[in-house]
Amino acid sequence: MRTEETNAAAGVGARNGAESTARQRIGTQNRASASAAQSSDRYVKTKDAQQAVQNREAEIVQALGIPWREGQRNHIRCPYPDHGGADDWRLTSKGRAICTCTGGKTDSVLDIACKVEGLNFEAAKIRCVEIVGRTDLIRTKTEGGCNYQTTDARSLLNAPADRRDDALPRAYLAHRLGIEPGAVIMPSTPVVGLKELAYFDPPKTPKGKPAKVGEWPCAVFGQIDAQGRQHAHRIYVEQHGAGKARLGIGPKGGPRDPKKSAKVVEGDTTTAGRVVVWGNPKVAPWAISAEGIETAAAVANAFRAEIEAETAYVVAGINAGGVEAFTPWPNTKRVTVAADRDEAAKINPSPTRRGERAARAFSIRNHEHVAVSYALAGEPGTDTDWLNVHETGGPEAVRAGILGAVAYRPSEEEVAAERERIDGTAELQRIERDYPLPPMESVTLAYQRTKSGKVWVHQAVKVGEAVEMVPVASAFGVAARLRMADEGDAYALRLVVQDMNGRCRQIDVDRAAFARQGAADTRAMLFGAGLRTENDGEHIAVKCVKAADPAREIIVVRRPGWHNSDSGAPFFVCPSGQIFGAEGGDRPELSVNTKISPTVASGGTMEGWRQAVTAACTAPHCEHWTLGTIAGFAAPVLSLCGLDSCGINLSGMTSGGKTTAQRLAVSAWSRAALDQRESLLQSARATANGIELMAARSNGTVLALDELGHVHGKELGRIIYSLASGVGKTRMSAEAQLRTSHTWSVFVLFSAEKSLEEKVRGDGGEWAGGMAVRIPDVDISGINRAVDQRVLDQIGAIDRNFGHAGPAFVEALIGAGLHLKASDIRQSVVQAAQAIAGAGADGKHVRAAMPFAILNTAGRLAQRLGVLPEAVDVGRAVRWAWERFTKSTDAVALDPEQQATTNLRAWIAERWGSSIHPTMPDDGTRPPNRDALGWYDETAVYLPAQRIVEAAGGALKEIEIGRALDAQGFIAKTKDADCYFVSFVPKIGKIKAYALSRSAFGRTTRDEPSFAVHSGGRA
């Protein structure tokens, strides 16, 4: 009976070994490198870990290789390495372990992980939350303390030359192998030696800072997998590579581990399976897999001839989990696992056989693709690896042992168990991990399979005396809480929803929205993302979301563009979500609701974009394309300097390339396609509210609105002022509270067939100087409309190469420290505006020149920073545009007195003889007054005071119009010296009116010979 139990336990252990490896793919480190896991920048808060493992203790202990079933009552052999007593260990109903060796005390599941796998408490927390699929609880902390302590793989392997001593790794391996450095066969993957690298102990508390222990030489070994993904492993060594570094006793009482993984980059869920390689894995048909780097080096030394002949390659998986996760290269036909023999009794009479279990797990997963064999190092009952064999017997003994490897093919039961695990448990755990349900006090929710086999959220419902799990909704969860940094630190939640195609979608939901109309907005977003429900599933989902308080917090901004960090230094958020200039560990993110998708955010290459814009900007007589190109860089400058939003309008007949200019501007940040909802190029066919939303989404970049013919002229005037103000309308909520308005700082690029003045006036609106200075009009008439098709095809490459130039410009701006010199850049913009407007220009003309000055400054900065090609003539395009503006009718608005006079002349001329009558008609009868808007006699034209503002086009107030007319000598008569008007119109009666000089505003008496006879003379 004891033998059967032992065999059963061994079988369970083997299966659990396979299961644990799959879960390790969720994390970054294996239990065999516990200190490395702890010493990395990953941690879990104790409270979060305790909540995550609650009620899942049986599942965790099974994953740790302990053959315990939930609900089991009988005792089992103690799994602790220092005990191993028979039939004296069990898991209580509360999920705590008790054994005779604990002296009556109980162990939490975290304590169990520490004892069974030799982990410290920090590493045990990571291990356990990985098993239950709660990797969202794993946080990252900065090691800090040294300005060059960058420990990601890329930084370590590309350390500057003055920090490197690349002889160290060879010397270290030679020391471990007991051979001369020149005889060491080195990995084909990158290897770097660092003269000194800081070593840190983890912080004492989750919010604490790592404690620097000291600096030691370090050998860094690059890792890679068959998919090309990279990582690196650190080994701290003694001076001159004379063995592993002795780092003293750590805070937990044991020696510090000199081996550490490189920092895991964001987005990497696991690095298991990435290996250090000796040889050419793309060619060699035979792979020999070992655990540690030193062990693999010993194997490589024994198989030097095969490696050099490219018939074999050797890999180091770093640990047993890496051996299990290794994926052979496509050309590999067979794999020999050079396994460590973990059979020594040590403290625990039951050996772990971890190396053998790893070899078997690898075979189960790969036996259909490659022939697998494994060779155990040393003699049975020992704890030997192949480095030990090399030390005692030399490379010949290593070679002989591995060539005697035993072929292994898993049983049907093992394969079936693996398939069941992959098809069943793995999917369930993946969904639990990807769509974490927040714990609730009043409702019990869990993921289970429906009758049709789908994994849905189930609710515990009491039916009679029994409790049944009823499906209520497809997978959804709360990934993190959000703190909206640009909205007064208001809280939101990041929800994850499994859409109708099985993909994971993220949505950001304001918590304040829960209080509006029964959280209707939230439910709409959930359904829009693909949530499916039964019964009242949507209300259960909203209840769940309302109760959520996830531990993970993300600082989020709603808008792209410049933002200020806590230190006061600005950082920039691109529409794609890229962030430049943010410092510290709490890097903000762009809300997923605002972030544009990767396919719209970028495509092609920077060089492809440069070639396209060079073709556009060097096309003869196409200066408007240069304006469009540099407009893509204007908003970061404008926003950084705190200048008002502004822009230009390109007007002219169709097919002149106005939209191409807009596409050139937008291509700096995204794909420029009117059919893309996320693109920064949009049709002007939108409401004022829609344009506010577009402006906020374009904050810090460019807003291109094509074809203003879709907008009514009166509405266009309001849109111009709104865009320039940088803030949307203030709106009231249903609870009589003010809602947060949209805000933006953006450079606007309009296009229209008419000038803005023609559009506004043509639709009955009033054109004002404030509009002209905010969005100057640039008439493109006279540009080259016969550009060669070959050039147009070259320009069309911006549809394939986009989204690189804008981020590159901001990154270079920050890299040069110019983001900290906003006042200097602003001063240069002001000086450029004064130079463009010309010497002696008044304030209105200087202000109108500001958009052109911003374009000029941004374009020259882009060239200086190497983003914009030198072939682009920025200055010529800006001068051309200013000249076009000053000659347009829009520019007349910059002189409101002159504009008022011109408008008065046009208004009087249009109505002369129809609604402006003589004070005494030709027939001597009394003049009709019913439809009269004004009168005239031989010297003056009389306009009633209530008509003068309308007649002057609304550009000035009444008193200002009177003052302007008097200054130009256009007032024919006044009531008295202090007035600009008369109180009596001859032959008409007592009316407050302005008597304008007839010679300036009406027909002369020579045009009407009979007038003098009937006029009755001067009043």
C-alpha cells in the first residue's frame, strides 16, 4: 500500500510539475531563483496577496506539487523539506496547513510556498498570485540609487564602453570550468562584462525604497527565444571573474543570491523559455538543453566539435522552469535535456527530482515535434549537475553521460492530462487572470463553464436549500483604478470586456457616471465593448463595477499633449499613448478611450515619411504643402509656450491640394484618412459639440478640418472663437452640477473653397477682426495645379509612412532640454511675429502674424532637431503665406475703422433709391417713410442711429463708429460740438441720425440734376 501511495504521489508530482510550469509563464521567475525574483523590481502587497489566495489554498498547494485535494480529510506525508513525516500533514477547511512538525501552529499558503520551494516571503507572494492568475497585483518598483542603474536587458547589454570589461564573463566561466580563459567556448548570444553594477536589497515595505548593498563586477548573458524575443541574466562575480560574488547575508538571514534576472520590460508577461545559446540554433538539428549558464557552459565545452560544425547547439534555460518553457528552433529535430539530478535526501527524505520533472514536462509538450531524450547528471541518490560532472570527470565524462541519454515518450495518460490542463484549466485561469472580478460582500461571483462550454461569470443563487451557480454574463473584470491627473484626480476604473470575437477590450469608465441615470452610460459602454448577459446580468455587472476597489492604481490623463509632472517639468503624451519626459515610477498613461489604435497611430518608417514630405515641399510653386508639413509641429510649440490656440485656413478652388496639405500635417501624428474615426484629419461636417471633442482629442498636436462648406457661416464664426479660446461650453448635469468642459491647446488647419470672411458674410454672419487674427486666411490661388504624377505618387507615401515625425520631434525637443526653456521659445515666437508683420506694425497685425510665427519657429526647430529635412524652405513658405493673407479681404478686418467705412459705403450703395430715399422726392410730395432705412439731401446721407452698427458690419460700437467717421472727416453735420449725430433730419422729422458726407457715401448732385430744385436747401 505504501508503494502504491508513493507511486501515486510521484505521478501527481509529475503532473503538478507540468502545471506549475505553465503558470510560471505568467510570471517572470521560477522558484529555483527565488532571491532573484525578490531582488528584482517586482513585488506584491501582502494585503493584496492574502485576499487573492483566500479560498484558493487547495488549488495553490496542488500547483506547488502537494497531492492534496479540496475536501480531503485524511492526512498525507508532510511535503516540507526539513520534515517529511508520514501521514501527518493536512490542509484545514480555512486553508491553513497543520503538521506535527509545526508544533501545533498553522501555516498560511504563503508560508507553505516558502517552505516547499525554498522561497522567501516576497517571492512566495509573487509565486502564489501567479498561480491564481492575479498577475495584475504584481507591481514594479525602481531600484534607484545610481544614475546608471538601468537593469533592463537592452541597457545592460548596451552599456557604455567606459563601464565595460568584456573579459569578465569569459574569466568567470573559465574559473567555474577549471580551464584557461582562451579555451572557453562562449555563447553566441550577447555577453557583456560590467566593471561595477550596483546591487540592491528589496525595500522593507512595499512603499519603501530598495537599499543599496554595494557594487560588484557583473557578467551579463543575453537570452533569446525562437520568436526573437530578448532578455538577459546577471551574475555578480568576484574581481577578475574569480567565482560568484560573495554579497554577504541578506535581510532574511541567508546569503544574498549573486544571480538576478534583468528587469522585465513593460508588456512582457513572462521571460520563461528565453535562453542563452551556444552555436547556431537556426541551422543545427540537435539541441542540448541545460538549466544554469555554468552547467550549459560545461556541456558546450564537451560538445565543442558539434557546435562548431553546426550539428548541435546548447541552451541554458536559467532554471528548471526555463527548461520546461523552452521552444526549439524550427530546424531542430531532436532535443536532449541535460537534467540536474535532484535526488539527494538533504533534509527532506523525498527528493524533488525537479530536473527530471522538467525534462518530462518538456517532452509532454514537445514530443509531437521533436524526439526527446534526457540524461541525469551523476549517480542516483545524489544532487549533481553537469558542471559537477565536468569538475570531477572532465568534458569526456559530460560527453559520455549525455550521449547515453534515455529516449522518453510520455504515456497517453500524461498527454491526456496535459491536453485537459491546456484546454480546461489553462483557459479558465487565463480568463480569471485577464478579467479579474472584484470581491463583493453581498454577491458571490465566479467563472465557470456554461452548458455550451463557454466560460462565463456565474452568480451563486440559493434555490431551496441548495446553492446553484447561474450564468449571468460573459467575461468582464476590473483591471485597475484610475486617477485622472488632468481632471482634479477624479477616480475612474479600467474595465476589461471579452468582446463577441473573444478578444479582450479595455474601456475607461468615470466613477461619477455610476450616479447618472442608473449608470446607463456605463452599461452602454459595456454592451458596446461586447458584453453579453442573461437575466439581469448587466445590473450585476454594474453592481460589481461599483463595488470594485482594485489595488492597482494607474495615473491617467484624458488628453494628449503637454502635462506637468509633480516636479513641475512638462512631459508629453502622444495620441498613440507614447510618453516622453515623464520621470519616476508612477508614469501616467493616456486613457484607452482617447488613445488611437496602433494601425492608425503609426505605419511604415520615418525615412519613408521624410522622402514623401521632401517631394511635397520641393514641388515648384506648392508652398501650401510646406505650410501643411510644418503645421504638424506647430501645436507642441504653441502649447508648450502657453500661447492661444490658432491656425490658418487654406482657401481656393477645388483640386488645388488643400486636403493634401492637411494630410501632410496629420501624417506627423497619425494616418491621415477621412474614413478613419480616430484620425486627426476629419470632415468639417460636425456639430459644435463634435468639434469640441475633436479639438480635445487633438490637444498638443494638430486639428485638420476639411471642407468648411459643410458649416454654416454664422456657426463658423462661433467655432473660430471657441477653438481659439481653448475651452468648450460649460454644461449642466442632470443633478444641476457643472460638468467638466473639454479643454485643448491646438493648431488648427482648415480648408475651404471660400475665404473665411466670404463664408461668414455669405451666410449672413458678421466678420470681425478677432476672427482674422485667430485663423488667418491663406489664398492658394495661383499655385501649381499641374504637379507631375510621379511627384504625387511620392507624396502619397504618407499614407503608408505616418505617425513617426511628431513623436520624434517631441522626443528630440525634450532630449535637447528645450521643454524647460518655454519662455525663451515664446520670446522667439513673438520676435518672429514682429518681424513677419514688419517694422512699425500695430498690435493687431502682430497678433495676426502669430500663427505664421509659430509655423516658422516650429519648422526651424524641427529642422534643427533633425526631424524635418533641410530641403524644406520654411522661411519662403511662411513669407508667401503672410503675403497672401495681407492681400486678402479677410485682412481688412485688422483695420476696423477702415472696415466700418467700407461696409457703410457698400450698405448705402445697395439700398440707394430703394430703402434710402431723398428727403424731398422729385415730384415734391412727402417722402415715404414706411420702408425707409435712411435719407439723403444735397449734402448728407442720414442713417438712423439704430442702423449705424448694422450698416458698419458690426465691427465697432456706435460711439467708435462715430469717432472713426469724424476722424476721417466723413461727418457732414452734428447736433453740437460734443456729438457725432444730429437729432433732426430735414423734411423728415425728429430722428437721432448720423449725417454722413454725401460726397463720400452717396451719389453726387451731378448724378441727379433735378435734385437741387426740390431739395429745399440745407437744414
